[in-house]
Amino acid sequence: MGTRSGWSRGAAVAVAVCAIVFLPSLLDADPADPAPPSVGHTNFLSPHVRPIAVHGGLVYAANTPSDTVDVIDAATDQVIARIAVGIDPVTVAVRPDGKEVWVSNHISDSVSVIDTDPASATYHQVIATIGDFDPITHATRFDEPAGIAFASDAKAYVALSSQDQIAIVDVATRSVTGHLDINAQDPRAIAVHGDRLFVLPFESNNQTQLSGCLAPALDPKCTFDVVAHVLEENDVLSEGYVSDLIREPAIPDRDLYVFDTGTDTLVEIVDTLGTLLYGIAIDSTGKIFVAQTDARNDANGLTGTAGHGLAELENRAFLNRITVVDGCMSGSCGAPQFIDLEPLPPVHPAPGMALATPFGIRVTPDDATVVATAAGSHKLFTLDPATGAVLGRADVGYVPRGLVLDTNGAATHAWVLNAVDNSVSKVDLTSPSNPVVLATIPLED
């Protein structure tokens, strides 16, 4: 695993929390009390990309704490199979012909291939495990896989989030045949439309940083001399230093990478989409919708010289948005357009109306409705893509991240993977202005 793994950082935090929160309860525990049930690694919230898929009347959901893919009968809403995969499954993708489901295992550094051909003797079994190792050191070259997208039945792409690369995989041989370099941090969400591959770096940039005195023309105030503090006097703690945040246009802001799937060459990079880029969906015309949060780092940027704080930030660290990019299929991508899901500061959303952390996102095949999840508000919501108006919303489980649609031209049902609840919500979308939760299916962990 790479050192930037969310799992690695989360492990340290989880240990600290356990020591603080659970130790008193252990001291007071009655030895006669039964032992707590054994569960999977439920303390870790993994970097899900598209952790749920639907095919042939079945729903395939990543049961991340259990290291399985759970299969749900869409007609009965019952779990009918549990397929063991690698450690920390975060993405589930159906091959275009429907005969395989691929699962990226973020901690195992692998992709599990599940046979989904009902006529096969190995139906619903893992028939291959894809990885890539250095022949000399045996170290992985397939570190922390995240998103999966198919260019065809013969060719797949896998985002290697900690390597800042996209692996090109030959489906027939199950081998990595090349890499696409992403000069931005943590590529996760990827999608193919026509002859284009679209890649989102999760930890994108918005051109804000500490005032570091490295470019006087852009940073005339020079409130924090980074050379002095880091290089010349690095044996002295910088406690109490004065520093502001600045917006520096010279900082690269690479948000959307566009590749030609025929030649695997870079076509274009689009900037200024947002800061944390969670999900991508593309309509039938090639219009791109990105679920993202945009950090307001410089709204209270004079933290050092003027003592700015939450008042200047107006208690809104992020803007919750959908970014729309058009034109990528017919030439150069157009300038990003933004759909604000909440009133802009200083106005705040009414209680219960926030749509925090837009995460999973899909477009109905008729292009009439955008369906998305608000992971921080535990909601599914629908949008009019033409006007950006929120049409309807429904409360689902805690931290909904995965989203897939059952469709018949228009949307009929949405299936939502709730990461913290470890459950799947089935939502009726026949009326986009009034989505209704029909069932909640627990996943055993």
C-alpha cells in the first residue's frame, strides 16, 4: 500500500479513538457479559468509487467490511449470494457483454473477476485475480486500485489511486499492458464514453496555499517564509508564526483528464472543476456531470494578519456542487458550469435541506434526470439537468456513496449503497420529484 492510503491514516486514527473511547467501557465491563460479536474492519471508511452495479435483474454490491460482493435479487430484495473477493472492495463494474463483474480491492492491490454468465459452470465464482508485480522485488505495481471502466469487452482501465496512474488491462490475458500517467493526486473516478476516457483526480487543487514568499509578484505580503522555516531554520519550531492563505493562479489545477481510448494518448486537461471530485456521470450526448465539493480556503485567508476565522468563512468550509462540462466529444471541452446545491453564503440552507458532500451520480438514459447522493446528508436527490433545479429528495441510509439505476429509458429505481450503515436502499424513481424508499437491505458484515 502507498503511504497516502486513507486506510493507513484511518488505522492510526481508529487506534487512538479506540484507546480514548473504549477503554473506560472495558474497565467497567462485567466478566460475565458475553463477548461482542466478531465483525469485519468496520472502523475504516474506504475510498468507494462505484461500489454497486446492476445486471440481469441482480444487484452486485460491495460489502466492504466483509470483503465480499453481495448479490441481491432485484425482484425480491433478498441477498441470494455472497462472493468472497479481496480485501476492501470499493468498485464494482460490469463488463459490457455482461459476462463478468470486476471488483477493485483497494487493500489487496488487485481486481477480482467474477463470472456472471448464468450458463457457465463457474457462475458467481471468482475466476481470475488481476494484479501486477515487479519480477525482481515482487513489490506491487498495482497499488490501491479504485475506479474501473471498460473501453470494450477486450480492454479495461483501472485507476491506481496511490500511483497517480491508470492501468491498461487486456481482458483476455488479465494482464497490465501499459499505464497512463496522471500528474495530479489520487485518481479515483473514471468513465468511458465513446472513444474517450475521463479521469478525475480525487484530491484536486483550487490554487490556494500558504503564503510562502516564493513568488513575490503573486504573494507580495510574504507572511510565511517557507525557505527560512523549512530549509534554513528547520531545527526551530514554527509555533506562533503568522501566515495567510493566498490564491495563486500559477499553481497547476488539473481536474479532468481526457484520453483517446484508441491510442491511449492524452487529449486534454480541464481545470477549475472543484476541489474534492467524488463522482462522474455522462449523458448520451457526452455532457459530463461531476459530484464535488469546492473548498473556500481563501474566504478567511487572512488568518494570520487579520485573525480571520469561522465568522469570515461564514461557517461554510465547502460549496456543495455539481460541475457540468460539455463539448468534450466534439472538440475542446467547454468551460465548467456550476450547479450550486445550496444557497451561497451568507445564506444557509434551511434545516434538513442541506445536500452535503455530493458523491454518487448517474444520468438516466433519456437524459431527463440527474440522480445523485449527498453522503454528508444521508440523502438521494434528483436534478433537472437543464435548469439545475433540485426536483426531489429522499432520506436513505448513513453516508450513501454507491448509486446505480434500474432504467427503462427513464429511471425506474435507484439502488444506493450506504457505506456506514452497510446497507442498500431501493428507491422508486418513477416520479423524479418524489423519490420513495421502498426497501432497505442490510449487508451482513
